[in-house]
Amino acid sequence: MSAQTGNGSAQTLGQAVLKDIITDLRFPDMKDLVEHLHFRPDEGAIWLAEKRMLLLHAEAFGTLREELLETMGTEYTRGLMTRIGYLSGSRDADLAIKTRINGSELDILAAGAQLHSLSGMVRVEPVRIEADQTKGYLYGEFTWTHSLEGDQHVALRGHSHDPICWMEVGYSSGFLTRLMGKRILVRETQCRGAGDEVCRAVARPIEDWDDPEEDLKFFQPRSTDRLTRNPPPEQMDTAEAKQAKAPFGLEFETQDPASLNRPVGNSAAYISVLHKILRVASTNASVLLLGESGVGKTMFAHEVHANSRRAQKPFIEINCAAIPEQLIESELFGVQRGAYSGATEPRPGRFEIADGGTILLDEIGTLSMTAQGKLLRVLQTGELERLGSNKTVKVDVRVIAATNEDLGDAVKHGRFRGDLFYRLNVFPVTIAPLRERKDDLPLLLESCVNKLSRLHGRHIPGITPRALQRVLDYQWPGNIREFENVIERAVILADDGDPIDIRHLSGIEEAEGTPQLGTVSWDQAPVIGIRLPKGEPAAVGAGQQENASHQQLLQLARRTLQRGPIKLPEIEDVYIEEAMKMSEGKVSKAAALLGLSRAQLDYRLKKMAGERLD
């Protein structure tokens, strides 16, 4: 089965198969998902697995949405609702995989619809689903009924001209993007809020839509996300007008592959940084970018410049750590003829070249004290002197500094001038490491694969489920720099036309305690309407050592069951108690023994304590 990419309908299928798809497609029982929902009124908390949830009055949600529409406008509200939904869907995808780790791909996919229903947002019914993750292919049709967002919109505003189930669109897109390892866009083709009898949604990869930018622009904040009464483009400065026509995060789609060096993401940490970047970009304030090596500080510096009023002026980048100490002053501030032996011609420094624009001083903590003093003067007065000259040169340059060092600590130890630190620290922005931005990985993966495939002349259609899980489980100590290197090797190692598999991901090891996706039989797939390659498992075990461990567990289970009936929760409790004893009450250490995260074990301990009190 395959889907056309231009008009929203699938290609003609055999009548018998089509009949099976329409009449027999149904989701599995959701009891396994409901079991993860726990109400703890004594703690003032509701839990879905280890994630805390919120019970909110529908009318209160509707009022909040209405107030946003009235004060911030439709564009802003739609973007905010879409992004909230996207993050929720991405989180629920992790729970779906863990809960139905040994089920079929349809079972895991169905969990998204069922978890969305469980939250009280909407009832999802499948119409048609076709998927092949290894080739990056997905086509899905769904009907949405009892949409909370749609009902509240109609009650407060009446029918709209356009579809308005924005949070549902974001949720479905986030869930499927996480599941497929590439960007999936869900679009409402019919909406009850727009006067249709029922809401109908279609899911596809973004490249299979004719005009995805019309929807994708709402998945990331933009500089034009302001109050309703924005000035028209002709009254904006050049940078703002450019942003109004080409929303942030989409402009690179049509650029040359060599220029695809823009930050990508949808995680809460990424959105938070992006909001700060867009807030400060239109000012002239100095920006200090903080974060570990390789997190993408340079890319965010480019975004500050691209969204500023200086966007058409030079952007000069200099790595202070890469230039010898005796040359750093001449590089920054220029050289007068005869300043030293070999200086036969006057040469402007980077600050003069960047006049009117922006300069990025990367690894600024490595500057000598002399260079720091001259830099401080430029920041204070806008004036500099070339090396060997006493003539003052006026410059208008915005400074963006970046470092992975704690400059406050460097000031205390006398390695950095305090007065310069306070000048640079006007607007600090800390960029989270990649291990704290796991929601960004599917988008980063797709962006890297597309860019590198074009760079190396390869065609890599997708990634296998087990390889995707390895990418998501790895901690990425080298951050985006390491991520890009690993994916580039994978693109080179993979055969043209084949997906990236685990064997191509050299350099990253399997995370300790990571659950492995079980082997799935795809023979049932055509009956329930999901297109998958027969005979190929979603993932395999981690090798002979893991199989031996599995056999030992089977023998232990057999001996236990032979003694009489048991209760599964009691077995889990016993293992947790023993792990806590062995780790002397240290939750993190016990979690490592059990192959759990600290948050997962902490949740189970609280659950055990609550059950004993009951």
C-alpha cells in the first residue's frame, strides 16, 4: 500500500484489501494505558506513569483560550496551542513505546490516540493507517469527535472560517514525529469548529504535503508573534519584514544545503531559549550565550543577528581560543603600518569590519587581560585604537559573547575582569545540553539526514526503529557537534536507498538499562490496515549476552510459578526493596540496578508507600 503525495487521497488499492482496512481497522484495548493513571489527592497530584498531570475545568480552559485570542490574536494563540499540544504528544509517545514495547507498530501508534482520549481532549477513531518507518513513510486518516478545543471555541465564538483544533493538531504531530523519527504534519481537512459535521485529520511527512509551511510556521515561536495590532510589513524594518514573510525555522527549507546551519527543535528548553533570543534580538543589548561545548551557541548567535535590525549588515565570527595571545589584539582591533616587523600595510580589525553589524566572540573566557581591557573600552565608548596607532576609530558593533566557562567563577579567581563581565552579562541566555532536549532529537535527526544526504549525494529514506531508539537513549556528551558527526558517519556508511540502522551508528553505545523493543510479527498488519515490511522486526535484542540473561529470568519465573499463583506487582515490589537495600537507600543507585531512571523509581516508591498506607 502507498499514498499519493499531492492531493490527500491514497492510491487505488484492491477492493478486498480496501474493505478490510475500512471495516476491520480498530485500536486495541486501552486498559494497559489506564493502569498508568493514578490519582493521589492526599499529595495534591495526578500521575500518568511518572509524569504529573493536571485536571482542569473545560470552561476554564475555554476562557483561557478565549482571553489569549482577544489579547494576543489568532496567530499567537494558534502557535501557542500547537506547541503545547506538540510537547504533550512527544511525551506520550515515550509512554506508548514503553507500555506496548512488545506489541505491533499499530498498537504503539494507537496508544497516542488513546492517551489523547484518556486526557479528555478528544476521541480519535482511525479511518486508514499505512506506515513503513524504515522508509520514512506514513499516511493516516482519523476522525476526531468530542473535541474539547472545538466545543469550547464554538460555544464562545461560534463557527470559524478555518479549522481550529490547534492543540489536537500539535499533539498528533508531536506523537507521530517522535514515533517515526522524522517530522510528521497532521492537518485538519474538516473541522466541526468550521461548520463541518465531524473533524477529520490526515497525517503525512512534511515532504508529502504541497504547502507544509502554512502549518509548520505555528510549531516554533516567531519574531512576529506579538499583539494583534502588528504594523504592516511595509512599516517594519528589513529584518521584521523578512520574518513576517519567512517564519523562523522554515526559511532554511528552500536554501542551499550548505547554509542549513540553523537551530532546530520543539522541546520546552529550546522554545524557552528561542523566546529569549527573539525578545532580545531587536534591541542593541549585548548577549552572553552560555552552555556546554557543542550545544549550538554559534547557531543561536546567528539567530540573534538574523532577527535584529542589523540583519543586512556584517556578522563577524571569531574564536578567541583559536588565535594566539600575541595576535588577538591585532585581529580584534586592527594594525597600523609599522606597528611591528612585517606590518607593511594598515589592516582593519574584526570590529571595524563588523561596523554596523554584529560580532560573535566565541570562547571569550580565553582573552588576555590586556585584550579584555580594550574590549571593555569598545563596549563603553564605541571607540578603538589599532595596534601601533593613537588615532581613535568610532565603531557601532553589537557584541555577542559565548563561553562554556563560568565567567562569574573566573572573576572570583582573577582570570576575568569583573567590569567586563557585567558589561557582557546584560542578557545571558543558557542553552541546555542535548540530553535535556530529547524532544528535539527527531527534528535534529531529520534535518541532519536531509542536509548530509544532499551534501554527500546520498539518498537515505529513514531510520529503523531500533536505531531511532538508540539515538534517543544515548546521552550525547558532545551535544549537537557529536550528534552531527555520528549522523554524518551513518549517512556515509548506509547503502544508498536503505535506512540508517544500528550498525551504522558507530561511536555511540547502548544506554545501560535501556528497554529493547520486542520482535514484532508484521503478518497481521494487512488485516488491520497498516503497511509494514513482512519479516522485519521493529527491533532485536542486544545480543547473546542479553539472551542468556533472558533465559535465566525465564527459569526463575518457571520455578516461582511452579510453587503456586503469584501477583506481578508483588514481584516488582520485591525487586525494588532489594535494590534499595543493596544501594543503602540511594535512589539513583537503585534505579541503575533496576534499569530505570531516577524519576521512574521515585514514582514507584511513592506508589508503593501509598498502597501500604491504604
